[in-house]
Amino acid sequence: DGGITQSPKYLFRKEGQNVTLSCEQNLNHDAMYWYRQDPGQGLRLIYYSQIVNDFQKGDIAEGYSVSREKKESFPLTVTSAQKNPTAFYLCASSLGSGVDSPLHFGNGTRLTVT
Amino acid sequence: QQQVKQSPQSLIVQKGGISIINCAYENTAFDYFPWYQQFPGKGPALLIAIRPDVSEKKEGRFTISFNKSAKQFSLHIMDSQPGDSATYFCAASSIPNQAGTALIFGKGTTLSVSS
């Protein structure tokens, strides 16, 4: 089955440590995205990539970094500079950017930083 | 002008009842309005979407009603079932004919259908 795999499902880290969240897709989609979901806050775009080796900041990119070395993979690093990293992180992909290319989401990684 | 305001934040409906979730936007350039459904511990999935050239779109028990003049759109779930219990997000596209990064999401509505 084609889809998006995010791992791990739960992640715990100590404050001050960087942590990398994995996102892999086998949908052959060009575009990939990272969203952050907080209770009552909806979905906020962190970073996106429309093509391999290129990515752009979203609305809340501070304290995060990404890479897109392969079409299938778009890992997100939450750095120690992110002031409030505890959240539910969602990776998504789409074939293109048009309205006929809906977002496909993974099942998320819940990150807890203490 | 770039916001999408969603209400209510939470909703409890009896089994068999009608669930109604409302969204409002300000930018008249918005032209694509999807709804996403998210079950606990899962990622959102596209449920139904509408373009502004129609006032209503129905897929099974799910209907989007769109009022262009009022800049409002709503999701109606007929004959609500416990399996419909989820968080629902409306969204609007801020760039004509674009989805992806152009989507602006509402803050979500948590629906609980009691049996």
C-alpha cells in the first residue's frame, strides 16, 4: 500500500537536545510538507519542499531544519533553539500544488521534550 | 484577511442526529475549500472539498454548503454515527487553483457522537 510513514510514533527528549523526525513516502509525490499540530491551534506549516534538494520555510520555521536529499524522504530536525518543541508533528505529501493534488498525511510523531 | 475561523471548537451529537460545523473567511480570492477528518492518533485525511462555483456538494452522509456572499461554508454530517467521532478541519486556499502550501486551516472541531 502506498502511503506516508512517520517514525517513531512517540519520541521523548531532554531539553537542549536536537531530535530528528523521520518521514518517508512511497507515493512518488514531488511535494512534501511538515506541519505542527497543537491542541486548539489547527495545522501550522513548518517547512515544505516541492522538489528534491530544495525546500522553503513555512509559517513557523524558527528552531527547525529539514533536508530533501531523496524524493521519498523529508526528515525534520527539531533543534534546541525551538522554544516550545512539545507537539504532534505531521508529515504530508502531494503530487503537485494544484487543487487536484490533495494533501496525504502520515500518522504523526508525538514529541515530548522535558 | 488570511484567517479561516472555525466553530464550534467541540460538538456533541446524539447518534442519528445532524452535526454542523461552520467556517468563515474574509478574503474573497479564496477559491478552494476542503474539509479534512482526523481520527485520534492518526493524520488528517481529505473528506470532501468544494469550489465556489457550486453552493452545495454531497458525498454520502457528508455535505458541504457554501455561501459565497456571506463568505461562509459548513460541513453537515447527516445521521451521525459514533464512527464519525473525530476532529474536523476546514481549510481554504489563498492562491487561486492552488492547494498545498496555499491552504489555510481552521483550528478544528472535535466531534463526539454519543450512542
